[in-house]
Amino acid sequence: MSFSWWEHDSWFSNIDFTIIGSGITGLNCALQLKTKYPNAKVLVLERGLLPNGASTKNAGFACFGSLSEIIADLEQHSEEEVVELIKKRVRGLEILREQLGVENLDLQINGGYELFTANDRELYETCLSKMAKINHLLKPLFGTDVYSVTGNKFGFGRVQEDLIFNAFEGQLDTGRMMTALLQKVQAAGVKILNSVTVNGFTEVNSSVEVETEHFSFYTSKLLIATNGFASQLGIPEVKPARAQVLITAPIPDLHIKGTFHMEEGFYYFRNINNRILFGGGRNLNLKGEETTELALTSLIQQKLEVLLKKVILPNKDFRIERRWSGIMGIGEQKKPVIKQVSDNVFCGVRLGGMGVAIGSLVGKELADLIN
């Protein structure tokens, strides 16, 4: 690709920082760099027309983990590690709110609920037996108990008699969030180029040559914020994890309000206006969903429809209006990977399906690696 002098001079010369990925992490990294270095030239590259991983494709949960998720995390991490991870998620949500404001997020704290199907009796009883311990563990963070038991006031079918309630959980509008964040980043003077796929990079003396599908250029520092796509750029600690989602057409007299979790967070749904947004099912084919292909599978989509019909909306007619998928970044640990890769290359990835909660903080900490 041949650029004019104007194009090269304005976009591709004397670049101080190049960020790969224009999701929550990448854009927050860009904002932090412009705050620290106001005169720096900051360029963000995005493979998609819109942020192409999960930032514009998620379910819009402002959450830090259901009770069963936290119990599962304690099997792989120490208590100190789990508390620190939750602290980071809470702080990340605070940063998001401080940056964009409640109105731009359409943030609603309607509470979160965990329900357990008739077949999940063992998990249900485990959660009840360990609730007091988890509440004690989190009390220094929240000042009160996080989880409590409440009745099934939503008319869910084929579930255990009670739900577990979290008063601190909220929901937001992903589209409005990303629109506001993009506007703020561009107003700060950051340049964003969409539909640019980075194939690789090479360190050359004190700079980095970035190779894209159609052109290459040099930057002083390169920061990788592609999360689920990070392994394609040589970050081995991250595996892609596809999440499939659907949303119904409007449902008259829908009384479901809040965010809801099932099966250790592998299924999740919420109201948005008078619709139900429902995602998950990755546990049906964990290996098969370790992919960066933005596609849908009949196995998972059919399961989502069955659960909608039998559990979530047992006495309601509904129609599926739209389906999509997004790519998360996971690994053996839930802790994000925020590190210096080489002299002039850095990464902030592996958000573990909690990008809305932790992405803002990861972006800030990624930028803070630059001294």
C-alpha cells in the first residue's frame, strides 16, 4: 500500500505508542498514555470495523463473579488471589463509571441472581453451605454480606426453590459504553484505524516494525491489548474462548429484571428493556469453543433455546431476533497477563470473561508499564 506524504506524515511517522486492539483495555490504555504523555502520538489499530473481540459483543454485565464462580475459583487459586481478583474487578468498574458516567453507561444496579436447575441440587447445596464463608471473605471489600438467599419471584421453571442474590451487581448498555469511550479517546487526540489486522512485529534497534496485512510502519513502543486474539501475536498464556449470545424480540409484560447466572457462570442472561439477552453454553464443547472464529453452532444455540423455553420463560411465547458471538481470552489462571514482552513490546490480556469489569484497570496498568 502506498501512502501519500500527508497520510504518512499524519498517521505513520514518529509514532510513540501503537496499541493493538480498540476494546475496553486498548482504549483505556490509550487514554492513560495521553494523560501521562500529552504530546505523544498514540495510534490504535483494530482488526474489525468495530472492536472485534468482546467489547461490543458482551452481555453488558457489571459484575465481579457469582457465588458458584467464586467457589470454583477457590479450587484453583488461594483466598488471597481470589480476593485480589475481585478487588480489581470492582476497581475496574469504578474506573469505568468515573470515566464515562452513569448516563453514558446506562448503568442500573438491579441486583444479580444465581439460579440452579433441578439437576443442579449438589451445586445448589454447595453454594448454600459455603455462602457464609464467602461473605466473610468479601466483607472487608463491601462492608456487608454480598450473597443472600431469595425466593423465585420471576417464575422460572424447573429450578431449585431459592435463588442466590447479590445486591451489588448491575447491568449496562455495551453499545453506549463503547460509543462514549471511543469519543473520549478520539477527543484526546488518539488516532484509531479500523479494519487493520496485525500479522506480526519485529524489534529493530530502539523501535518496533509493525507488519499488517497491507503495510508496515515503525513505532517506538507496541502495546498488545487483543485479549482473545493474543496468542496470534505470540502471547502463549492466553487461549481464545468463544461466547455465543442471542436476544429475543420484545416480550409483552416481561417481569424479569436483573442479571442472572447459571452453572458456575457458564450461562448468563438479563433483561434489556422488555427483551431477554441470553448467552453461554461454552461448557458443552470447551475445546471446540477455543476458537477465534466469530460463528455460531447448532449445539449451543439449541441448548440456549431449550433453557429459554423450559427454565427462563416457561409460560411465555418468544421469538429470537438476533444471534452473535464474541471472543474472550482465558487461561490456566484468572489473573490478567500484564507484562513487558521485550524491550519495546508490552501486553495486557487474559481478562477471563470479565472484560467489562476489569478491562479499564488492565488498560491503565498496561500503560503504567511504560516509564
